[in-house]
Amino acid sequence: MMRLCSCVLLMFVGGLSGCSRSVTEPAAPETLRLSASMISPVDIALEWHDPATDVAGHVLEYTNDPDKEGYVPLGFFPPNHTRFVHPRLIPETKFYYRVRAYYGPVSNSVEVSLPKELTAEAYAAAYALPEDYQWAPPATLPESSNVTKRSIRSTTTAVEAAPSNLKAELATHTVSGFKLTWTDRSSDEQGFFLEWQREGSSEFFVCALVEPDINSFGWAFEPPEKTGSFRIRASYYGEPSNVVTLLTGKDPELGE
Amino acid sequence: MNKAKVSVAVLLVGLSAAAHSQVANGPWSSWNPSFNTQTAGCGSISGSTFSLSCSTGSGEQRAERRYETFSSGTKQFQGTVRVNSLGGDRISLQQTFASDAWSMIAVKKPGTLYQVRGGNTLASYSIGSSVRINAVCYTGSDKVVNYVNGSMVETYTGGSGSYYFKLGAYRTSTGAGPVSVTWSGISFYQK
């Protein structure tokens, strides 16, 4: 509360000084900071600034009641993505937001591609049918040899602690599923991220999360995606940013 | 509106919320419907975890909560669901019933939430992560508005009569387990 009061006072001072010709820009924050604004009664724009340069990315999270429920992720963003619009929200409802940095070393990347002879029509038709994914739940497979596990949170051991030997095997009894396996070499991850790089893109995006100690799970492309590169990140989170809160208004299009 | 004014507005709202401490979500007030549990086939419930242990693609396979019927006003369901594992496909997670199974939000493959009737994709979903579902049922206009992670994903019309909410794991007509889902933060509101 005291910190918020100080921030409000600083903002009022900033506003008053803005009445004169010269405006003093506030100093850049030294920690991860989140801000939010209403761009319509039911659309909220969020922006964050992180002065740290060693992050792997940021996860933006929200809740409607921090006393009753946890935060859920809205998205995982590479370091150079610092804005997000949360659209068409529940009317007349409070939204609480925070952002956290995530860290951790990555595995080798592997390219995956569906068969070239698979047409778009056949792909869509097959994907629309139920398929057997009993092979896909996250699992911890026995390691083929002794693996020394190291910390991902120390700069001296993070490289050696990165997941290794990532493989992706197409599940031929599905149209687009594939089984991922890797060697878990980390002792202190909070989980693993599957990161996907679309063909032609320079960035990897988080597309799935699994628990610590997992070294196998299945994932599937959705039409029309047929190719991409994947890697696994042994991950952990930093401390959360400040929390911002906004109350939405009535939805002008709902008419309720 | 310049940046400084917007920032002040955000902080002032934040202070106001802190002073009231509890939820002050506009006109919404808490509602506490009763429920009973329903299991069939290979379905089982342990606390807030709902499971189908078999891969049978036929018959009734169900592990759900069925909440109290309502027929007037506007009621809102809110809950956070995590699909712990999905070895099958096409499993209903949350339903708003009218005269029959009306709105059914289900998970398919490892990565999609969809509306069972019509098959519309509602959102991407990563198995193992948590996602929040809100369903706002407007009995006066016989529609339910579904939200995933706070954002509207569909307005579903054509309801009639009385309504009720369900959550859990249920094999849809083209689906099969096994599946394990955990629900948390289950709340209801009305206005």
C-alpha cells in the first residue's frame, strides 16, 4: 500500500510538471514492471518492461480474484515481445494481472515435417476424426544410462544441465501426432517447455508445458501446420511483477 | 489521453480495489448452487479430479458434477481446469444444459478446446496447463456466452426452459478416454 501511495504521488508530481513546457520523464524502472489500460470497456492493453537481459521470455498471467483462485497464463512471450491485448472480456468484472520472467537452458532443436504427399484436404479430413493418443500423456521413461543432473540456475552448470538428445518420432497411426523424448539433465527445473519455431520464422514460441522430471510426451500439429522446429527448455520462473487491476464495463455488443 | 493520465487512472483503480479487499465485480453477487456427482462406466471422481480410466469408444463414460437447476436471472459459472493427461480424444469438460446438452466445451487432441455442437475451435490449449472457463447464462435471452481465460470465445443461442451447469470429464459421442482433469477455483455468480 505504501509503495502504491508513493507511486501515485510520483504520478501526480509528473502530471503537475507536465503543465509546464519541460517534462521530466520518470527514470526507467529497475525491476520488471507491468502497466495496463482500458482501450474499450471490455478490452485491456498490457505492457511490460524488464531491464534484465538474461531472460528467456515472460509469462503474462491473470486472475479475477487473487484471494480465491490462482493466476493462469495468458501467454508466453519471447524477450522482445512486451505488449498484449486481452480482448472481449467478461463485463463488469475485475481483472488482476502480473508478469513473470522465465529462464532456463534449451536442448538441441529438431525439425519435424509431415509427409509431403499428405494433401491439405486429406490432412483436414483425418484430423477431424478421433484418434488414439494413449501413447501421448507425459511420462518419465527410464534413462538408458546414468545421467548426472545439474542445476539450471547456476551459470557454471546451466549449459551442462540443458535437456539433450531431443528426438521427435511421427506417430504413424495419427495424422499429425509425434512423440517427443529427451534426456533430462537438470536437477531443479520447475517444468519443461516445448518451444516451436514455425517454418520461416526466427522465433521459438512456447506451445506446451510439462511437469518436472518428464522426458517424454506427445504433441500434434493442427491443420494447416505441417512442419516446424522444436526444442525443449528446462525452465524456472522469476519473481512476479507488480499486480495491476482493472474493472471492465458493460459490453456494448452484448446488449445485456 | 496521455500516458501519465492513463497510468494514474490504473493506480487509482488499484488503490480502490485494495481498500475494498474482497471482490467488487460490478453487479455480480455470489451464488452457491448445490450439486450431485454423476459417474458411469469407467468414470471416477477423487476430490476435484475427474477421470475416465478406459479407452472405450462406446457407452456412457462419465465423471461429473451436476449443479442446481435455474430458470431465471443471469448466472455465471467460473472454474479453472487442468487436463493432467489425455490418452484419448474428444472429452467434454464443461457443459451448460438447457432442455438437452446445449453448450459443451471439450478438449481434443493434445491442443484444442472446442464446442461439441458445430465443432468450432474455441482456443488453443496445452495439456498440463491451467485454463479458466467462464459461462454466463442469460435466461432472459436464452443464450450462454462462453469465455476462455477471460476472453469471449462464443455466444451460444437457442436455449430454452430451465438450465444447469456441469463440469468434469465426459466421453462425447465420438470420443474416448483415458483422461484425467482437475478443476479448481469453482465459483458461481448471479445478477
